[in-house]
Amino acid sequence: MLATNDSRSEAKNEACGLEPGESKELVWIDVCAMDDVLPGAGAAALIEGEQIALVRTMDGVLYAISNFDPFSRAFVIARGIVGDRGGVPKIASPIYKQSFDLRTGVCLDDSNVRLPVYPVRVVAGRVQVCPVPRRVA
Amino acid sequence: MSRKQLVVIGNGMVGHRFLTEAAELGLVATHHVIVCGEEPRPAYDRVHLSQFFEGKDAAALALATVEEYEQLGIELRLGDPAVAIDRNAKRVHTRSGATLEYDTLVLATGSRPFVPNVPGNDLPNCFVYRTIEDLEAIRDAAARAESGVVIGGGLLGLEAAGALVSLGLAAHVVEFMPRLMPLQVDDAGGAVLRDRIEALGVQVHLGKQTTSITRTASGSLELAFADGSRLETDLVVFSAGIRARDDLARAAGLSIGDRGGIVVDARCRTSDASIYAIGECASLGGKTYGLVAPGYRMAEVVARTLAGKDAACGDFDLSTKLKLLGVDVGSFGDAFAATPGARVISLFDGVARVYKKLVLSADRRRLLGGMLVGDASSYASLQSYVQNGIDVGDHPEALLVPPSQGGAPSGPGVENLPDSALVCSCHNVTKGTICTVIREQGLAELPAVKKCTKAGTGCGSCATLVADLLKAELVRAGVTVNNHLCEHFPHTRQELFHIVRVRGIRTFEQLIREHGRGQGCEICKPAVASILASTWNDYILKKEHAGLQDTNDRYLANIQRDGTYSVVPRVAAGEITPDQLIALGTIAKKHGLYTKITGGQRIDMFGARLEQLPAIWRDLVDAGFESGHAYGKALRTVKSCVGSTWCRYGVQDSVGLALRLEHRYKGLRSPHKLKGAVSGCARECAEAQGKDFGVIATERGFNLYVCGNGGMKPQHAVLLAADIDADTVVRYLDRFLMFYVRTADRLQRTATWLNKLEGGIDYVRKVVVDDSLGIAAELEADMARIVNTYQCEWKTTLEDPDKVRMFRSFVNSDTPDPSVVFVREREQHRPAFWSEKQRLLEQGRVRLPVVPA
């Protein structure tokens, strides 16, 4: 998770669930302009063979989560509706409507299911993603 | 490769139940599971086999598909029965010559029909009644036959007789015992049953022992009975009971019961510790069981045992309830009053042809069992009295009598049951479990409750009880729980509609800021988008609205199971020119789309990837087509018959009126989809009474019907106004549709809306026809605004390059979505199933995106 306004990189890494200083080992890939992802909506990206959904909440936070819907086995998560459940930012699959926590990838309707989530940041108006799933405690 | 091998012999209902249970308990991950079955298809519902003759095909009876087994990771060998078990080497040999090694073996071989040893029992046109293949053979023979005899008047025999009746044969039932269903009902019950069944045209022959079957010179069959009488017929169905299929086990040296069946202990373990037997082939405590509920219980016990959990078979519930030839029969608990000191109350109604019997404990406080013939509506609740030992009170006889009109119901209500009450004995589900699931998951429809709890999905006899529980829970929820749209808005949809309209709110952002909280969700966003569209009719992909739309509205197409979309251009009233037909064909071919005719007289084109949609629509718009709104909760179609345009019976121009209505209401966003139809005469070829609004032409004008529904719960439309002219149809429809749009709940079809509306159709008529609320002019004006601001959403979209850019599979690449893979079928193509994709991937023929573990 990352605030979209450009804050200090230390803070960013913390928000990504990374150890401070770990950012040097991450490979960031330039994906698109921030404006390509509408607030309150998702957009799919193809990054080194992986389909990753970039999701922007209404309050301006950007997330990266797998585009794979494990319930329908279609690559469609980015086309779901973005919102919150009890304050938890989430996206609902457009096929059977299961919701996923955007921060952890955990399915809010079936806690046995979890989608990979990826480090993401915005640099000079460009969205950058590291296509290696984050470790989530 | 440390996974253990688990081999299952038999893929009937119980074998299937074992596999689903095993998969749920994670055994498929720890074991390599192999199933071999004799029949050519995966498990199907044998309990409801007779429905095969009522229009259900093999697929409708299926409990599972080959793909589903494949997805579970279970190896399924159909049409390859086991022929031998080598217990020393722990191997199973199959007919095809395969050798399957096992660590654990589960026998679910079921039973075979018992055919009495009567000379001539193997003549052509003699059948048994067990598999779909048997039924197909009976069906084929029945096509050349006039009469049929079922030998056996038990439960299965009467099922078979019902099947012969539905095949149009004169049916006879021959029973050796002096009454029908001797195992389930007593003499009085048997007499009522016989009376009812004979009234349906089935001839019943009791106390008859068949001694031979011979072929007559004319090619028919003749049955001879021990009493010297004879009966001529065209075909014979043996249904004289079943016998456990224990031959494999017998040959392998496992212990076999005195009366057949593989001997098992309470954990269903046979005399060999690594072999289990479940279902009809197993003999537990010296008995075999021919009902599905005990078999399911055994399947669960073995799956749980193998998963290291504690489980054992207790006493089985042998209650049965069925509808034979439309006659209800129920038998439950100690139906024959075998308990010492038991007392009996019975009701024999020779006029209504109903027999009910209750068996009470010696102290008359508890119900031990009973039987019901002719009316089994109280079966589920009476059975729960038995299972839960509920006190029947001082007047147990009240349980026999149906509630008197207007009086308080005297039968047991669901609210009296304790939470521990067993509701579904097939799947062992209690009232407490069902109510908890309904509450916690917020279920509102019976199918969802059945799916989530499995209750009612076995024999189906408890379905009414489950429905009552749901109703009671919903009533309770209505009292204690709010009917807010969702956690983000403390208002109903109706209230939000009012707020939007009166306060002139035009965006979701403003509405949630001023009248809600949080960020919204997949429930309130599309609901509010629909309210805004019904009120202001803005272009739905405007920047502030786009993120609110469900994927279908957001991409103006219908998403399919693989994430591709289908496209349906409007073909108003189903009238289409040859040139338009050619254009559709050409466009479908150009873009590689699968085509199918819809139920709404249109053409659906499938398999479009996101980035193809604008190009497809550019071609469609150029050919003069406009959006069909098949993707929206909006007006879909107004279907029509050809009416007086061509038809010799047509009395009005049904196509003309349907065109007028479809073009008037196209694009109208509503709480749910809307369908209409116009029929040109009373023959009703357009099926107008199955639509949200339907018009049927009369000699004097049109009859207007509203609130019909096809789909899951069909409901006929009801008459709103008779013999009105076309302008009045339009005026009433303007008011009716707007009234519905304003007041219905989200995703509530007109039929459900009407059912829940206080005052029903009379109230609707007062509002729409008599203008009792004084809002008719307002409703008409609102509709006029929608009609006057109509735009083809696709045309608007194509005019704006920024909008077209939204239709990309990837924000950073023009690569077509590599996860979309098609396979050929019936000269067209369809999305590959997951298993097919995996195979193509292994063969290196496709590149799939990385699938997260």
C-alpha cells in the first residue's frame, strides 16, 4: 500500500511491508501514468507475463493485486468494483462477487483464499510495480 | 511421491458423496484418488431417476461432471469397472486391464436389481429399473408398446409404474404381497394408496406370484400367475427389490453377511483393515440399506475416518417420503408401532382418500413415528417431532388435522423446533446450522440456503421445512435488522431514490458524502448508479459514474465465465431485415465471434476480448445497429409475434406496438432487468404473460398484463387493464414502470415487487389507472424525460477517444489477453475449460499468465 502523494522513500518502504533499505533490491517496473487508473476503479497490467490489477481507491491510495480470480479462474479482478467493508479497502470480483482485501490479498468471504499483492509506488506521476509478490504476515 | 493411493470402486450417489466429502476434508491433497465406475457417465441422481421421463435429461440428473472431478484432482475411470481385488498385493484389476495399487480401498459398488427366478425373465422387452441406460431402453421399447407391467409393488415398483404412465402406456403393477409398499405402509395405508393409484389408471394386481413369462405368437408377452390367471402385455419391468453387489468382495475373501452385503463395522471397515464398504453394498449389524441417507452417512464416516477425525455410524433414519404418480406417501420412525407400549392414533378419510397414522410413546407425550398417504404435507415437521423428542402436548390428535381456515395453525411450526432439531437427515443438518448460515451470510433465497448448507439437496423431502426456516429468519431479520441498502447507506433504495430526486443529487460522491459513510461497495455503487440513471439519465460512463458500474455496464457488454464479453445489438420486437441479418453474420465472422439466438428474439455474439469491443461496435453502428442494453439492469426486449402483419389469426398489429414500446423504453435503467412482449391474439405466441409487462391483443383493443416473470421462479403476469387502446397502454406503462423504478428494492423483479407490495395488484391499479396518489402526471413527466434523453451508449462511447481507451485488456500493453483460450465445438468455438487450458499449457500450445499458487 502506498499513499499516492510523493512522500519520503523510507516511509514508502514501510508501507510496502518491506524492511527499511530493502528497496535497493527491488526491481521497479514502469507501468503507466497515474491518470490511467481512475479513482475508485481498477486497471489490468501485463508485467513480465503476470497479470496485475492496479487499483485506486476513492481516497487516492494505489494498490497492486493479482488479476487472477481464483473462484472463476478468469483474469478479471481489475474489472471489479472498488470499495470498503468496515473500513477495509477491497475489490469485488466481477464474476461471483467475492471481495479481496487490497492490502493483504486475503479474500474477505473465504479466509482460506489469498491473492498475491505487489509493491507499488508512484514516481513523478508514473506508476511503478515490483512484480514479486510481497510477503504478508 | 509420498502421496498415498486411495481407490474407490463405484461412482454412484454414495461414491460421489464420499468423494466430495473427501475433497472437502483435504484427502485429495494427501492422497492420489482414483475412481473406477461401470457406467459411462459420472454419478447422477438415482433417487429422482423417474424425472428422466418428465423431461429431465441425463445432464440434469448429473451430480457432477467430468470437468468437476478433474478440477478436484480426482482421476475418474468411467466405463471401466473393477473385476478383481488382490488383497495381498493391494491391487485392483479393471476390465480394461489396468492395475490400480491402493493403500486404502473404498467399495461403493451399490446394488443390482433383484430379478425373480421366473422362466422367461430374460426375454426381449423385459427390463430392470436402475440406470439411465435401463431407462433409455424402456423408453425405446415403450415407443412401440401399448401396455406395460411392473413386477413389484414397492417403492421402486410404483416409481417404475409412474414412468410407464408418463410414457403413455396402460400400466399394471403386480405385487406378491397383499398390499402395495408393504415395507412402508400398513393395510389401511395400502388400501388408500391402491385406491388413489387405480384412480390414475394404473391397474393393481395384489397377492400374485408370477410363475412364467412367455412370448405369444403376436410377439407380446404373457405373464402366468400361481393362481392360474394370466396377463398379456408388451413389456415387463422387474422392480422386486435390490441385492447388494458384493461379488467382488466375496471373491476377494472379505466377510459377507448372511443376507448378502459386505460386513462392516461402525466405521464401515470390512474384515480387511485397509478396505471400507459404503452404501447399498455394505452390511452393517446384519442389515443392508437401500436408502440414500444411510449411504451418505457411511460416506461421511469413512471420509472423516480417513482424515483422522472421529466418526462412526449410529442408528440410521429410514424415513421415506415420496410422490408416486402424484400421490404423497410418507413413512417415518417407528411406523409399524413396534415399540413396546406404543399407542396409535389414525385418521382414515375415505372421501378425501387420505390416511394418516401417528405412533405415540406409552406416555402419549412423544411421537415415535407415523405414516401418511395422500397428504404428506406435514411430513417434515412431524418427522422433526420424532427426531427431537418434542412433547406433543395434550392433544396429539391435532397434529393429524390440517389447520382450519382462519384458525391458528394446529400443526407444529418451525419456531417450536429446538436448534438441535435435525432438519435434513440426508446431510445431517440441524435447524441451528441452517439459521446461523442464513443469518451470518445474509441469505434471502432458498437455492442459496440449500447451496450453503446442503440441506434439502439429498432426497429433497425437507425442502419445505428449509423454506419455512428461511421465511421465519427473514421475518425475524425484518424486525430486528434494518433494511438499509448496505453498510454505507442507512437508507432503503426507495429512500435513496427519493433523496436523489428531491435534493437533485447527481453523483455518488455527493450522495455518500451527505447521506452515507465510507467508500461504497459492489452493492451500493451499482444501485446508486441505477438510481442516478433512472432519474437523470446521464451517460453511464461519465468519469464520475464509470467506477460505479458493474463490469457489464462499465464495458457495455456481458461478461462470460472466462472474462470475455458477449455483444447483443438491439433488434426491436425481433423484426430484422435480410440485410441486417447478413451484416450481423459478416461482423461476427470478421471478429471471430460465436453466435446464438437469444430468448428475446435477438442475436448474441460471444467471445469478444475487451479491446475488441469498440471495433465490433464501430461495425455494428455503421450497419445501423444500436445498443441492446443486454448488459444493463434496464429494458431488454419487447418480444412480439407476427400478429396481423401476416398471421391469419392476428387481430392487431403486435409487431407495430412492440416496436413502439421497445423504442420508447429502451435504455430505461431499473432496479432489475425488464422484459416485455406483445401478442397479436389470445393464442399468446409472444408469451406476454411471462413478462414484466405484456400486452395481448383483443378484438376491441389490448389487454395489459404486468409483473410476470420467467426464470428461476416463474410467475404469470396479472391483468392491469382490459380492452384499452395503444395510447392508453403507453400511458399506463409510463406510470407503472416509473412507479416500480421508484419503489422497488435493488435487484427486485416486478413479480417479487408485486408479491411484497401491500394491497397487491389492486393497489397498483389504483395508483396507475385511478391515480389515487395524484402522482400520475409526475410519473409520466419523469418517463418523458428519460425517453427524450435517450442515447445509444455505444455511439456516444465511440465518439470519445478517452472512453474508447478504457476498453483495453492492459493499461501498459496492446497484447491480446493471453488467458483467453478457445476450443472448437459444434463448428464454432467456446472458452476452454480450466483442465483444457492446463493440457494446452503442458503441450506448449498456449502461454498462460502466471497463476498465483
